Amino acid sequence: MKLARLLLQAFGPFTDTELDFTGNADHPASNFHLIYGPNEAGKSSALRAMMDLRFGIPMRSPDDFVHSTNQLRIAGVFLDDQGEPIGLVRRKGRGSTLSRFDVATGQPASPPEAGREQELALTGGLERTEFEAMFGLNHVRLRAGGDLLLKGEGELGSTLFEASAGTRGIAAILAGLETDAKSLYNPHGRAQSSIINEARRQLDDQRHLWKAALTRPNDWQALNRSHEQAKEALAEVDKALETLHRCENELTELRTVAPLLREHDRARAELQYLADVPDLPENARENRLAAEQVLRRAEQDLQGAELELARCAGALTTLVIEAPLLEHADAIERLAANLETVARSRLEGRQQQALIKQTESDLSTNAARIAPEQGLDTIVNSVPSAADRVALDAHLEAIRLLGERLLGHRSRAKELTEVAEFNKDDAPPLPDPEARQRLGAALRNAQSLGDISRQIVDLDREIREQDSQLNQALSDLGIETADELRDARPLLDAEISSTRQVLANLDQEEIRLNDENKRLAEDLDQQRLRQRQLAAQGEVVTAETLRLTREHRDTGWGLIRQAYVERTHGADELGRGFDPERQLPEAFETAQGESDRQADLLRADAARAAGYEECAARIEAMDQRRLELTKELTQLSAQHQTIKGDWAKQLTAARLPVLEPEALREWQAARKGVLGIANRVAKLVVDRDQSQTKLLEAVTALTSALQGIGQTAQDTALPSLIDQADRWERSATQAEVKLHERAKADKQRRSDLEKINGLISKAESELLEHETALQTWHARLFLPSESLPDTVKARLDEMDDLARQYAALSEARVRQSRQDAVVEDFATQATTLAAALGEPVPTMTDDLVDRLKRRLTASREQEQQRLALTRDSSRAQDTKRKAESELGAQTVILAGLCAAANVAAVVHLSEREDSATRKRLAQTALVAQKQQLAQASTRSEDELRERLADQDTISIDSEREHCRSEITRLEHEQATARQAEEQARHALEAIDASDTAAKAREAMESAAARYRSAIRPWARLKLAHALLQNALDRFRERAQAPMVAAASTYFSLMTGGRYQRLVADESDDKPVLRAEREDGAIIGVEAMSEGTADQLYLALRMAALELRRASHPQMPLVLDDVLITSDDERAANILRALERFSEGGQVMLFTHHRHLIEVARSALDARPYAVHSL
């Protein structure tokens, strides 16, 4: 719905604030709204209010800093599709927060609840993020969109899709999907870092390892015996090696303590020899040497001090010092320092005298040149003061500048007047706005159709192809028309499956019975063959035949009893019934003999008889079973025919072909496909008819619109009409831009001419004022009243020179007086000093000062020598006293050292100190030897001496080397045995308690699990990549032509005609978007500047929204500071494009830059737009 008024009742910083977008008498209604708000004026809150009104106020709203949370209210008046106003208000809360109110009264409507259809109309059926992405754009997203165009280098599919949906980074998403898929599976044969590749490799490796880990029991027994034997061998070697190590350690211990015991004995003997030597401190020698050294140094210092005292006393007697000169030394030095200054003052005084005479002559000459009848003092007094000179210079400079300025202004005014006269009649007429708007609407409608002619041709071709496929498919199904196919009533899969299962069961039973009958026939043949084989060996007597024979015998016996014993019947009659060929007795005897014979035969060949009997029994059973099978097969056949008959009736009733169930299932599946083809053919026919209608309407609208602007249609084909209308639109846009620029230039020239005329008047007035002020100085400067400013300036320079000369004369006289005073003061000071020193009055003061300076220097040198000799004498006295004191102290120290060492003189101290040192070293060595013995062995000293009593070093070394060689040999054997044991143990562990096979099997299962778990995500990623790429391709094919055409118009407007149109370059595998400049050159997006890329993205977004207006009518385009980085010219072009876009819907541009209001006023001129202030 279109927003007519925004009522910020209580939201953010706003209270009962209203933004009216309907217009009034002064500002008619417009779809283009420029909303200005300075910083901190609530622009961001107003933007959020427009979104929150449609989608609800969030629970954590940043706009509750003035009004409490439960008091937040936003209202709006919207216009529906019929233009009727609808009042809606949104409060903060849970559940349904949208309600209606009466637009006329502002009171809640009855009922107040907003309907579902109103909420859908308010949001367009979109989520908040989708709405913001599609209908909202700020500077950050504009810059990001331009940056994506530059990074994607204009790839057409992603560019159009991102601009249409407001999304970002489609190319990055595709690349990310491909990268993620490769991280799961890489089809490259050498790639092993992917999960599936690695899992497959590990599965193969672990399968080989698992197979290799399986071992037979006999292998384990052999390895176990080898391991036990290796363990026993290693234990024997370890035991022998341990014994040898123990022996070697004992020998090493004896070899170590033997020299220690010898050193111990030597130290003890040394201590016994030095038992009478006193124990002296360790530093006794150092103390003695230090005392002797200090004693010698004190004697040397004493002798040197006595010599120095004698030298100082002799030197003091030769010094001569003049005390008066030293007393007046400062005065003498001051006079000596001023000698050069006085000499320069005498010379400068004579120079100043000559300069004064020359300056007085020049002054007289210059004064006579300026005013012969006036005196020098009068002329000098007429020289302007510094303030007057500044004022005169200001007047003169202003007169010069004003003259130059007037000349330039008059020249510029003349130039502007000539240009205005030249351009007065050179203004091209503008086309009718309504006609142009109708042409634009018809052009956009035609462009939105794309290449509809090709689409119609493609539809016809596809209709023919589909119709051919339909006919062939109907023929394959045995149906003449699609209507017959539609009349058929397909059976349910359950019905088909049920019948198929029943028939399948019958067939299965029949097959089973036939198989059984076949097997019985084969078995029967085998039994009969066996029976014949048994019979071929001779007569076969069985228990049955024997029983029958005996029954026949017993029957004969009964007949004989009846005939001959009982005589109830005649013998002949009974005999014919028993045996027709013999008499009854003979027949009985024959039966009796046969019975006995068979009994004998049965006893002789019972096994063959039993086999024959068994074959006979089996043959009889098989014959019986075959009769039963024949009966069952007959019943199954009848049942099968009954079911098929019912199935045929059911298919006939449903108008289906009489087919087997499985064939019917395939026929019904094929029917669906054929019906799909038939439906597609019908839809294609409808689409073709609609496309032809749209084509005719578009051609008619474009032809009418071209006639409305005075253009004749050059061709009736839609592409030609679109090209003609697009060329005219671009030319009209360029003409409009040029006309606007010309009007703007004319307006600027008029403004400039008015300003220049005002500047001319102002300059003339100021020039008159300065000339009048300059007239009052002519008489004082001894000039005629009509003198020019340059003459005044020259006279001022002359009088400045005269004033400078007069000032120089005064300064010269002052300097001469100063130099004379310096010379006189120097002479007075010299005379006073001579009287103080008792010298005669000097006739040459310079000579007196020089002589006094030399005598003063000599006296000062003699005084310095006296002071130095006095200091040296004092230092020598101190040195002598210190040396005498040190001599006494060191003598006492040496005497104490002699007493401690028990010697008579100092010369014997050195020998006694050596003996004490030897004793101290022997004691230390003895203690050290005891400690080493304790560390080397745990045995006592006596035990060690006892073990070493019968052994010397050679024997110990020999025995130890023998042990070491044996140890080396056994260590090699031990290493070999240990290696054999480890190999046997590892081999046994590998097949005994080892879990190698289990671990390999577990690793196989783990790899298989990783393989299975990665397959599904990889398939999803590949499917997502393919679907997204397919969607991009399909969107590009569908939207390329209309979207590029619409964006071309906006891009041309935004760039001021520098780019004529956008073209789709499909020369490479990946189509890209390019732009055609006004000089015909075609460049890619990557060659554009950042600002131009931003304009291109905005043009694409506007084109996408223009094409989607039918699905979301009256939704506003909300822009937030999208012109923040645009200069005034670029901003003006974008504003024109936005105004053009607003012809089809609302555009709201928020900004905090006030100068954009002036830019809009200048750029849009008489076009409708509205300005709102927050």
C-alpha cells in the first residue's frame, strides 16, 4: 500500500509529529519525496518508524529513550489499490499490535482489529529482512553493491540476481559451496586432504593390515616356544654378566684406593717431621710483605719531603712583586680593554664630520628641486606622517585596483551580454511530457516482454515438438486421442499390486507343482531303471511275491480239502477255477513247489529282493503323487482363468487396456507422462496466444506513442519499434539534459551579469571617494590640483628621500657627539690612574696604559709563583709527618710477626713461613685422603690394607682387564640374546594378545563411518551449488533483456549521457555486463570508477524493482544517504533518474545534507517533487 501520511505519535525523539506525503495547494502531490534532517534530528528514528509500522516494533527497541516502552506508537494513512485511505496504528507489545483508526476523526475504527489481508498488503507478504533488502537501500549497501560489481567484473547472472533480490555475494556463495564440497571430496586423483578421499585411502590401508594380522594357532605355538627359549638364554647371560660386573667393581675399588693409601702414609710422615713448627695464619706471609712494603714507602716519602722543603725555601727568596699595580689592577685592565674602542671612536668622529658636510649639501639641492621658494625646514615639515602615508598609499592602491577591476568587470559584462544575445534564439523545444510519459510506459512494457518474437517462435517450435511427442506417445499407448486417455480411470497401485500378488502366488504355486511333478517324473524314471537293473540279474523274489505265492498255495490246499476231504465241490470244477491247464492236485503241487522255490530264492538273495520291493513301493507312491499333482494343477488353472476374467472385466469397466498388472502399472505411468505432455501442449498454446496478444498490444501501444510525439513508426516489428523508441528516449533525455544545462547556464549568466553591474557601480563610487580624498593633499605636496595619482606617488617618493636624508644628517651629528665623548672620558680616566700610582701626568694616554698593563702582568705572574711555592711547602710538611708515623707503626707489626714465628730477626720469617705452609698442606692432604678413601670404598682402612697385602697394581690391572674382556664378550651375547627375545616377544605379541586386527577392523569401521557421514553433506553442497547456478542461469535468461534495457535508461540519466546504454556480452562462456560510452566505446565494469559502479548498481536495483512492481504495487523505495559521496553534478543526475523512477511508485530519499535541496531544486526544476524537514 502507498503511504500517504506518517504519524510519529510517540517514537524516538518525536511526539505528535506528522510527515504528509499527499501534497497541498502550494506543493501538488508527488511520488518523489526528499526528507531532510540535520544530525541528531531523528532521521534514523524516522527510517526505523517506517519499517516498524509495517512489521512491528521490536521488543528491544532503541527508540524508547524519550517515551516509555509501553507508550510507543506509530500511525500511518495508506492508500489501497482503489485509492481509498486506510488508517493503521502500531503499538509496542506482544500478539496483535496493529489496529485501524478512522482517518477523518482519528478515533479507533469499529472493529479496531486489522484484517489479515491488510497486514499482507502492508508487508507485501515479505519478511522484514526481505522487505529491507528489496525496497531499502543505504550508502553502505550501495557501496557494497558497487564493490561486488567491481569484484565480480560484471558477471551477468550474479549481477542481475543480486540487484533484483537485494542480496550480496552470490559469486562468493558459489565459490564457498565449491570449496566446502572439495573439503569433503575432491575428484582429483591425487587429492588426499578431503574427508572422503582420506577415508577411502585409510579404508584400503586398514583392510590390508587387517588381513595381514590374521594368524593360525600353530604359528602362535612356534613363536611361543621361540620366545621361551630366548628368555632362558637371556637370563643365563644376564646372570653371568652380573657376576663379572661385581668382580670388576671390587678390582676397580682396590685399584682406586691403593694410591690413596700411599698418599695417606706420605702425608702422615710429613706431619710427624714438622711437628715442632708453630702454626701460623695462612696470611702470615702476606702480612709480612705488606708491612715491609709500607716501611720502604714511608722511608722514601720522608726523604722526598725534606728535599721539597729545601727547594721551596730557595725559590721564595728570588720573587719581586709590585703591590700598587695589583691593588689597581681592575682600573688598568678596563683602560687597556678600551684602547681599541677609543681608537675607533677617534676615526669614526672624523668620518662623521665629512658625512655631515656632504649630507647638508645634498639636502639643499633636493629641497630647491621640490620647492625653490621654500626653506628646508618648511619642506621637511610638509612630509606626511606614517599614518598619513599609510592613508595616501591606501588611496593610491585602491585607485589602481579599482581601475583594473572596472576594466575587467566591463569586459566580462560585455562578454556575457554577447553570449546571451547569441543563445537567445537557439533553444530546442521539449516534447510533450504526457506523450513522453506514455512512450516511456509503452517502452518499459515492451522491454519487459523481452524478445517476445523469438519467444513466440520458440513456443511454436516447442508446440510442434511436444505435439509430435504426444502423437507418438498416444500411438505407443494404443490410444487415438488425449481425451480417451483422460476418460480412462486408472486403478490404484494397491489394486494392481493386490491382483499382481494373487496372480504371482498362483503362478508361483503352479511353478512349484510343475517342478515337483518334473522331479517326480525324473525320480520315477530312475526307480524304474533301477528296478529293471535288479530284474536283469535274474528272477526277483520279494516278500510280497512270496506272500502271494503262499496265498495261492493255501488257496489250492483249501480247494483240495473241499474236493477230496470235505467233498463239497467237484475237483474238476474247483481245479478249472484254480488252474485251467492242470488238474487240481497237480496244480496244487505246482503251487506248493513254486512257493518253496521262491522261499529258497528269497533266502538266497534277500538284499536284491528288498531293493526291488523298495523300488516297486516308490514307483507306486510316485504314481499316486503325480495323479494328485495333476488334479491340483487343473484346479490352479481354473482359478487362474477366473481371476484373469475378473481382471479383464475390471479393466474394461475402467476403460483401460486389458494388460497384465505390471504392464498396466507401466501403462498408467506412461499415461501420466503423456497427459503431462498434453497439458504442456495446451499450456504452450495458451502462452503463445497470450504472447501474440501482448506482442500486438505492445506494437499498437508503441506505434500510438510514437505518433503522439510526432514520430512515424519505421517498422511494425516490435524490436525495431523498441529500438526506435529507445533511441528517441535517449535523444530526448540528452536534449532534456542539455536544455536543462543551457537554462542553468543562462540563469547563471544573468545572475553573473547582475552581480558584475552591481560591482561596476560599487567600484565607480569607491573610485570617486578615493580621488576626492587625494585632492586635499596636492597643495601640501607642492603639486597642482589636477595632478594624476602617479604624479602624487612620485612626489611622495621625492619627499620620502628628502626626509630620509634629513634623518641621516641628524643621526650623523648624534654619532659624532657620542664618539667625541668616548675619547674625552678615556683621557680623564688615564690621568686619574697615573696620579693614584704616583706616575707623572701622561702626554700620551695610550702609551701609559700599555706600560702599566705589561708591569701588571709581570707582578701577577710573580704572585702566582709565590702562592704555588707556599702550597708545595705545606704539602711537604704533611708528607714528612705521615712518613715518620708510618715508620713507627710498621716496625711494631714486624716485631709481632717475629714473636709469633719464634725467630729473632725479620730475615728468618720467610723460612719459618715456608715450614708452616708445608705443615698446613700436609694436614689438608691427610684430611682429603681420608675423605677420598671414604668415598671410594665402604670398607675400613685396615680391611683395605689387608686385601691389598698380597696384590700389586700390575696383578690388579691384569685381573680387571680379563674381567672387562669377558664383560664385553658377554654384553655382545646379551645384546644378541635380548634382540632375539624382543623379536620373539614382538612376534608373539603381534598375534597373541595383540589387538592389531581389532584396531585395523575398528579403523576400517571408523573410515567407513566417516565416508558415509561425509557423503550426504557433500551431495547437499553439490546439489545446492547446482541449484543456485541453475537458478542464476534461468533468472538471467528470463530477466536479462527487460532488466538490462530498463537499467540502460536509468544509467544513462545518472551519468548525464556519458554512457548511452548497457549491453550483455555473451562472447565468452560466462556472460558479462558492459556499458557503451557516448563515443561508442564499450567498457567492462572492472574499468569503471567506484562512483560509476555505485550508479550502475543503483540503476540495476531500480530496473529490477520496476519489473517487479506488478507483484508488489505501491511499495515505496526508501533510500538513506545514498548521495553522501556524490558531487553536485552526479547528485543532480541521480535525482533526475529517481524522479523518473517515481512515475511508477513512491521514492523517499532521506538525507542530512541541506545542499541537496538546492541541487534538487536546480536539477528537477518544474518536475513534481516534495521536500520534508524533520
